[in-house]
Amino acid sequence: MKNDLNLTDFLKDVFSSFDKKVENTGLVSICVEIPCIDLLKVYELFIDKYQFSSFWEESDGLSYIAFEKCKYVTLDGPKRFEVAKEFNSENFKNLINLTSESNNSALSKIIYLFSFSENLNNKNLSSDIPSLEAVLPKILIIKSDKNCWLRINGHVEGKSSLRTLIEEIWTIRNQVINSGSELIRSSGLKTSSDLSIINDFLYSLETSNINLKKVVNRGIQLVEKGILEKIVLANRIKIKLKNKLDLVEILKRLKKNQPNTCRYVWKRNSKDILFGASPEKLFSFTKPNLTLEALAGTISTNSNFKKLLNSTKDLKEHNYVIQYLIECLEVSKITSFKKSDIKVNSFGDISHLQTLIFSKVENICPFELLKNLHPSPAVCGYPKNAALDWINTLESFPRGNYASPMGWVDASGNASFLLAIRGARYIEENIEFTAGSGIVSGSVLEKEIDEIKLKFESIVKQIFFAKILDNFQ
């Protein structure tokens, strides 16, 4: 029931379901299966039409595009995970599905973006980023394996407004199906051709390194004195873009050059866009399978991987994350789990030590798990609270969405969350890059500075012409 579905039969089926399930007024969801499509082509087709959008693409896993907000909450303040849980429960309780889906991947989804920390006690680091953004999208396009679905959510009052909603999803369906025949731009990144932008970036990097060395040195001292076992310290640079950000072209390049990542976008509006290609999943839960990921320890993909596997410093950094994840499982009363063998996994220019932790659970609250897991030693440090206090003291900027959880929860409680790293924020014609490095016993200042530089390079290459940055070192 993809191309051969006709509007008359679709209207009849949805109206019949409406008569059975809805007393004239309610929050409804309508879903239709569509032919398998290229999400980037569809995103390009609609990105300028809608103010809000979100993009999530995994090379091996569920992907989605979301447009506009049906229901949403934005929170500035504490208890963000509790508020997210309430929002999730309330909306899925009220949402009435007027179509049945045979595949769990097609289920209704709510999408979430949190800040790294609430920073409630540090007025000097107040951020323009909310603690929580939660959205039940009006339009959701889901892709899993070779299957695709289009879903629309809306509040209806009687069959007249229901018909309007059905006609809207039908129009979008036809546009999506025909997107393959639309003229899709294939040119390079015109925004990147100005050499002065590259020079601005390199100058900002060099200038920021003066303060970064002081911060990293302080982190090394904290570890050497035994005050902390690990701390992750970050650097931020900001440059002015002279032309329009070509987001879709950047996503195409990320997909090609960093295929093992999850490409993500949170577009608040045309002047505020978070995007990147994250190598790190915080967790994924597809009943009954729960998977957590430890990702720490870094090396250039061009290097000998044996160096990383034999590095005492990197193994120590990695093991802090594994230990913490296991502690979080125990807090959630999950004592039965398996660990994968440690390996080196490559994500474009950068490779990391990776260990997966698997467990089978009947049910788990994604927001309770998030509250326990975030921030993990992979992006914060150990012990967590002490490391977080020192991060807020040493870093001269609020992290905002850097290294924060972004993800989705569906109507059955399945969920997936990544950490928003290896990306950038486009804000008011400027672009911000943030990258960090984990400091443990044995850390060397120059190597930590080089690691942050390598992480900056991994995203900068995708935004600017890669050839110009061949001499980035």
C-alpha cells in the first residue's frame, strides 16, 4: 500500500477509524507507508518551507526528518528530565492513532534536545540554550531498512478539520514520492570557497589555544593531585560566515565521509541551527534490547590502531566510561549484561576505543536512564559532580548543546539518544565550533591540545573545502 493507494480509499479508512476512536475532537495521528526515499533529497525539498525541523540519519538504523511543531515544551530551569517524562506521557496518552502500523519503526515519536547542564548556580555562564526542548512533530518522515513512512499529527475538531489534515498529508506524500524527479542541487559548497574564512578559523584557533593551554594544564594538575580521576575540558571558537550556510550539502558530505556516524540537525529557525555527525550513542532501547556505548580514547584514523589499543592513558580514560555505565545500570536495577570486546572504530578522520554493553529488559524509563547516564565520563569526567563543577569553573563559555543528549522516544517506550558532538552551531550568521579532550593520569598537554585540534578539523573539513585544509596541521 504505497504507490497504489488512492485518496478516496484513504479518506474512507481514516474517517471510519475516527468515528470509532474519537468523540469529535482530539489529538490525532495519521500514518501512511511510502516508497523508500532519499532523506536528504526530501529534507532539501522542505527545509526552507518550515521554520522548525530536525534531521537524524543513521547509516545502519532508524532515521527521521521532522517538520514543524504539533505540541512542544521549552524549559529554562531545573527538572528537565522530569518535565520531559511528563510531556512524553501526557502526549502519548492523548494521541489517537487513526491508522494501524504493522512495523514498530513507524510508531509515533517525540523528539528531544537537552542542554549539557542547567548551569543554575553560575550566572556568569547563563546560556541562550533551553534546558529542554521537546517536540511532537506535525510532520514526521521515518526510514528504517528499506521501509519508509509519513506521519502527520494534529488537533482536529470534527470531520472538516480532519479532512484538511488528511489532504495535507496526501499532498506531502505526493511531493515526497516525486522528490526523486525534482531538480536536486549537486554543486559543491559555494559558501566555503572564501579563503578568508579559513584564515579566520585558523586565527581563532591559534588565539584560543593560549587560554586553552592554561585550562588543560589546570585539568592535568587536578588529576595529578588526586582531586579528580578524569575531566573533559573543551574549547570553543567562533567565526563569521560571509555567505548562506548550505546545510544539505554539508550533510551530504558528512554522510559520504563519516558514514559510521549519526548525522543530526536541530533547526530552531533559519538563524539558529545545531548540526553535526556524532560518533557516540548514549543508549538505544528497542524492546527488550538495551545497548549502551562507551566511546573514549582518540587517535587519527591515519595512525596505527595498535598505539590506541596499547595506550595506558587511553585505556584508562575508556575504562572510566565503562565503569560508569555499569554503575548506571546497577542504579536502574539492571544486573544482567554483556560487554563486547574493546575495539577501535573509525568515524571519518577520527577513531575511538569502543565498547558496547548489552542487556535485555522488559521496560525502562528513557528519562530516568538519561538522568543517570548524563553527563558520562566520556564528556564530563569522574567523579561526575566534582568534574562538572570544575568544568563550569574552568571553561569560559556555557556548553549549551555541546555534548548534550538529543534523541527520540516512541509510543511504545523505545528510544535512542546520541551525544551532540562533532558538530557546530550556526547562530546569527556566525558559526561556533566546540571540541574537548579527556584528561586522566598520564595526559600530556601538547597531546590534549592536538586531540582537540583534530576534532575541530573533522567537522571544519566538511563545512569548508577539504583541499584547502590539507595543511591544517
